[in-house]
Amino acid sequence: MSEFGKPERHTQNRIIKMFQDELGYKYLGNFEDRENNCSIEESLLASFLHKQGQM
């Protein structure tokens, strides 16, 4: 990672920690280099909506 991206990654790590610690979110990892990367994990969303009675 270049020096330019380090402050942004530091901020992202702080936000991830807040979502986990304060909001109870499960961190799925960094998908930056994953093939077919998408901002929405359809299978996880469908499972969540099903549990909520939305599907």
C-alpha cells in the first residue's frame, strides 16, 4: 500500500471496530482483492431478510 492510502485504511479499521464493538456487526473481511467483489452479499442479505420475515 502506498503512503497515500495508509490514513484511509487506518480510518476504515476504526470504523470496522466501531461497527463490531458498538453495533454488533460481524466483519466478513477485506474483499478488496476478491474475484467478483460486490458491495452486497446477496446470500447473506437474503438470509437476513428471511429471518426478519421480509421474504
